[in-house]
Amino acid sequence: MKASYLVWFFYSIFFPLIANSQTIQLPDIEAYRDKWTILRPELDTNIERYRKGDVAIEVVDENGDPIREAKLVVKQKTHEFLFGCNILWLGQLGEKNELYENAFAKLFNLATTTFCLSEYRLQDGQYRFEEDSKDIFRRPPVDRVLAFGKKYDIKLKGQPLLADSWHPVWAKDMTTEEAHELYKDYFKTVADRYGDDFFMFDVVNEAFLCEGRNTRRGWDFPLYTDDLSYAGWAFGAAQPLFPKKCILSINEATGVNTSESERYFEFIKNIFNKGCDIDGIGFQFHLFNNESLKSHIEGKEFVPSQLIDTYNKFQYFNRPLYITEITIPTTLAKGVEGEKIQAEILSNLYRLWFSIPAMAGITYWNLCDGVAWKNEGDAKAGLLDEDMLEKPAYQALYQLIQREWNTRLTTQTNLQGKADFRGFYGKYDITVIVEEKSQTFEIDILKGGSKINRITFK
């Protein structure tokens, strides 16, 4: 009796502790690292080739004469390439709002907000755009986002203008013609109000998932057909309404990076063949669970060579490519160890995406933990924790974007008053120092832009 009691006591007290101390069986991280180490020189070579340009600075005095041996301090201020995140919790975090904004602006130059029809257009025809509109979970009023972008000089992206997942329930029984009128009115309203201030919009989102959603929700999206022709219709309807400078893109779910890439390619090609235009092509990259992440680490899914082949094939369309939504979990291992895995995975993927010639932007999805949507939240995939403290992934991306891929140097003009350097595309401050006098000038280094910059020092 006494022995039985001791056995019971041992298992009831210590077995739960032993069980809880066990972690998920990790994949072979070293084999993963070896593969990326081999690949890195190729990626860095392409980054040097495609993300930087040669620059010539000519410094003259007010008479046009060259100033020799002038000291130049070169400091990159912004990237031409877009590094973004969604801004869906803007103004909804109480005392943490300022921390959220500061962390966002410190790292990113693009903010994505939603234009889900079901949550921005009411049944009576009114819109939830103004700052004083009622707050909805992860759906900030668009005017608030606009003010944020102007405050921090951050470009803005809106998405989606049309997605079956955000079609209003009150409009589910519309005919095709009625739905066309609903969306054309929405496109025009958004274009008139925000077309000049937003850099880009996803016109169509996740069309490949529409059929499955029809089944799950118990009613068909009114514009649905087997060939998903509503996507081409949407671009045809939207293009005349928005300013030419505004990029109108398509966005599709994660499978199009690999297994469904051929279907996506042919789908887009068919839209072009029907006379419609698409300005940008988007690829989501959500690994919502540990199984997907583990499979990637083991080289079974999203193999680097596959990803590179996919993106290079899409250069056929001569349109910019965008990684539009990224989720990488921290739950593969407990605590800091899981966060370090997330940081390593992201660093490698960002380096790969940044090396692709046609790639124009990369957008992480959730900035912080504790406020994400369903399975996004379960993944604890934020770059900040719930207290807005930086995780290793945030710090790793900062080192890439704001340090390794940021040009800062000091040089001087030659006897002809000229100096040359190579820098990442973006906006620069050039401080010219002659004797004890200095002046700062702003220049742009843009892909396809002028390589010669003439500065008049007064």
C-alpha cells in the first residue's frame, strides 16, 4: 500500500513536469544552414548587381568651376525597394500605440491597410473611412492610416478591393450585374478619395481560394465562375478609374510560390491576353504552423531553388513582383529558441527575395503578437512581443534593411571635382565639406535614373 502510494505520488507530481519540459522534435537545423551558406554568395552577388547603382557626384562653385578635394559624407535615408508590414492595429492599442508606431516607422517604408468591402461599406451606402468612424478589430479607418503615412513619410498600400472572403453578407444574393455595379461604385469611391495618396492597391485577392470558400460558407460569391474570370473583369473596371502612377496588383495565396505557380502564371497570362492590364504580381508566404515551417527547414517545401525559378519565370510579364504577406511562426521551439529560428528563417528568405531582379517589395504581415487573426495569432509570428519589445527577427531585419543594405560612406572629389561610388537605390543626403564650411544636398539614386549629379556649393 505504501509502495503504491509512492508510485502514485511520483507520477502525479513529477510526470507532468517531465512531459511539459519536452519540446517539439526539431528538424536538422545544421543541414538547413549548410544549404543556405552555399547559396548565400549567389544571392549577395545578385543583390550587388540588381539593388545598387553607380553614382557620379560633381561639385562646382557658383562660377561652375570644379571644387577639388571636397569631403563628401554620403548617407542613405530611404530605400527605393519597399520593405513593409500591415498597419492593422493603428490606433487600437491604447497606451501601446506610440510604441507600435515607432517600431513600425523605424523599420518599414510601406504600410498595408485593408479595404475589405464588408467592413468599409455599410448596407445603407455609407463608408467607414473617416477618423471618427467606429473602430473594428484590425480595420482602422483609412483616414487614420493616411495621416500615419504622411507623418512618417511611409508609402501606403490598400488591399483588397475585391475578395470573395470580404463580400458583404447583405449582398450575397446579388445578381452578377448587381455585384458588378457594387464593385464598380466601390472602385470609383476609393480611386476618387485615395488614388493620389496610395502607392498601390491589390485589386483582386486570393481568387484561387474562392471555390473552397463557397462550400464552407454555404453560398456562392455572386461573381464566381469556374474560370475565375471576375479577376480580369475587376482589373478592366479598375484601371480607368485610378491614376496611372498607382500600381494595381493581383495577390494570391502561398501555394503560388511553388505547387500552384504554373496555374498562377497561366491565369495572369490569360488576363493579359484578354486585353486587361496588371501592374504588379503578388505572392503571399504564410507558414501558419510548425508542420509547414519544419517541412521548409527540412527542404521538403519552399526549396530556395524552386522559389528562385518561380520568380524568375514571372519576369516574363515585365511587371514588378511583391511578397505581400509573410508569416513565420516562433512556436517550433519554446521561448527564445523559437524566436531565434524565426529570425534565421526570415533573414535567409529576405536575402533571397531581395536578390530577385523583378522583386520590388517584401511585406511582413503582423508586426506584434497578441493581436493577430486566428491561426496568424496562434503562430506567435509577430516581430514584436505583446509588450512591443523587439524579438530577434525584428533586430535581424533591422540589421539587413537599415545596416547591411544601407549605403553610408565618406569620400572626396578628385582634381576635376568629381567623386564616384556605388550605392543601394534610394534617397540620399550628400554633405559637402570644404575647409570648415558644409552644405547638405538631397539626391535620388534610382534604377534607370541619371548617374550624374551636379552639386553647386555656395
